[in-house]
Amino acid sequence: MTGEGRGDAQPTRHVVVMGVSGAGKTTVARGISAATGLAFAEADEFHSPANVARMRSGVPLDDTTRWPWLRDIAAWIADRGAEGRSTVLACSALKRSYRDVLRQGTLRLDFVHLAGPAEVIRARMARREGHYMPASLLESQLATLEPAEPDESVLVLDVALTPEALVAAAVDGLGLHPYRRPDPQRSVLG
């Protein structure tokens, strides 16, 4: 088993696929998980029922409503790291201060920012079904978004690429290792 605090083991890796709603975070994070074996989580699932109701009604979250959510996500990352498990998470992480809270969960956290024109993202949001985030909140998310600063580990990818190309670019750009299923035919003894 690997762990962050052990000198004899490989440290765990943790990745957040970030960007505004509709950028494809969940699709790409799930693809990275499938390609690498990293444990997947969807940050939206950490929201309180009150936060979900607020967004569903078209009211954007503010920092006060985001802090507990972000701390819960950082704790999830820390818990997986303590178990020796690497993770990939879909989370908006729009502000530097939000990304800083997420970094509290691990020694190493890389971000993949899915960025692109608002009209491309708006069109994707219009095609989504069953998501509580209405397209009307896209403008508030774009206004909140703070580009990565030079000291942040952020790989920026063009949202216009296909999901497959985004996953491949993320895995390659972060130097992640493709997941290989054990070969049941291969003998343990050689």
C-alpha cells in the first residue's frame, strides 16, 4: 500500500478536474479514473441539500456556503491519501482560495482546468439532462473564475477537444500511469 507519509512507498497522487459548470469535468475525471485506476469522486455529491436547493432555484453559492463543502472535499482527499489511494475529483475550484482549501487535503494536488469559450460551454449545458445547475448560473461562474497563478500546478486544456482527447492529454500531461489490470494467467512466482 502507498502513503504520503512513508519514505519507503510511492506517494499518492490527487487530481482535481476543474472549471465552470458544463465544461465536462465529470466526464473527464471519470475517464482519468478509468484510464489510471485513481479513485473517482464528484464534488457535487458533497453539497448539502441546502446548497443544492439554492443552486436549483438559480441562486449562486457564495463563499460562506462553499467553505464547509470545500473542507469536506479536502477531508475526503486526505482520508483516501491516508489509505494509500490516489484520487481524481470533478470540482469547479473556481477561485485560488478554493483551490488552497483543497490543497490542505494532500501534499500533492494537481489541477486540470477545462477552459474554453462561454458559448461552447453554454451549448453543452443546454444539452445536459437531470443536472441541478441551470445554464443561467454560467455567467456567475465565469465571473468568479480566477485563472491559475504561476505557483499552482494547473494543466489547462481546451474544452473544445473530445472527452477522449482531454483524458489522454490529462493523463500524459500529468505523467499519470495507465491502469493495467493484473493478468490472471501470469504466475505469481514467475
